[in-house]
Amino acid sequence: MGTKSVKVKTSAVFLDRDGTVIFDRNYLSSPKKVKLYSFSAQSINKLRAAGFKIIIVTNQSGISRGMFTEGDLIKVNRRLLSLLKAKGAKIDSVYYCPHSDFDDCYCRKPKIGLALNGARDFDIDLKKSYAVGDSIRDYLFGFNMGGKGILVLTGHGKKEQDAIIVSEKIKPFIVCKTLKQAVNFIIKDAKRYPR
Ligand SMILES: [Mg+2]
Ligand SMILES: [Zn+2]
């Protein structure tokens, strides 16, 4: 009696959408064109079994550029969730940034607004969390939130990897072939930290 129970914060894996969980279709606006990678559902299930919150964070500047609407995006996201559900995989939330670089928002990756939303909604410890994606912005997002950023080589990953060498001082924590390898890494890495 009198002892306060300490609520332990959870950790999360922030997944990029296009080129990481689904095939990159270049400004995807049609639910019909949503196609999961063969390893996505299983990888997400593995993360969930390991106790992570799983949040999709996606830059969707096509909205700011007038290429599609927020309504289109929501339909695409819904389709993604239903494809995952059909394979028994569940995402905790999807956050998106509808802006472009010109909008100077707080949420376009590598800015960490979307991670802060996750921290607020799910009581996440960002320092013990991970971000996975196929672009430089994605692993920088992981770095900027104080966690670890992983680059995958699906989608634009290979091209982005070449660009790092030229332009970026900050490197990915690790480069993985696909989300599948990234998840294996995360699960091993996280075992070193009490959660
Ligand atoms: Mg991507
Ligand atoms: Zn934004």
C-alpha cells in the first residue's frame, strides 16, 4: 500500500509506408494499386509479438501538390489496413503529413511531429523506438526522435543509399535489405534494453 505503480512506457516501430510496407507507386492515390510486399504482414506480426507498438508514418506531399485529396489518401490507407488484416496483421495507427517542403510544417519527415503524435497517443518512449524506411528522410526521422533509424533497400532504398555517401553526415543505424531483415535486427537489438 502506498506504493505507486510506475507505468512503463512502451516502444514503437515507426514504419514508412511506400517502398517499405507496400510497393512504391509514385504518388499512390488509388486503393486498387496498394500491394503489400510478401514479407510485410509477417514482419508486422513478429514486431507485435515482441511487444512493439506499430505505427505507419508517411509523407504524402501529393496532397499539398494537388495530385490527390486527403480523402483519396484515407481510402488508400484503409485498403492497406484491410490487406494486412486479411493476413492477420494489425497496425496501431497511421499518421501522415499532407504537406510539402514549401509548407514548412512540423510533421514532414525527417521532422518528428508524427513521432510526437505517437508518443502522445500511445505513451511511447521515442528513445527506445525505431524508424524503418526506404529514404534518407526516414532514418533521419528515427535519429531525430532520439531513437534508431534503419534504411531498407526496397523502394527507393538503393538510390537513397548512394545519395547518403554524397550528402549526409548522419548515417543509418543499420542498412537492411528489406523490412523482414530490419525486424529481425530490431528484435535482437531491443533485447539489450529493458522495456
Ligand atoms: Mg518510402
Ligand atoms: Zn506536415
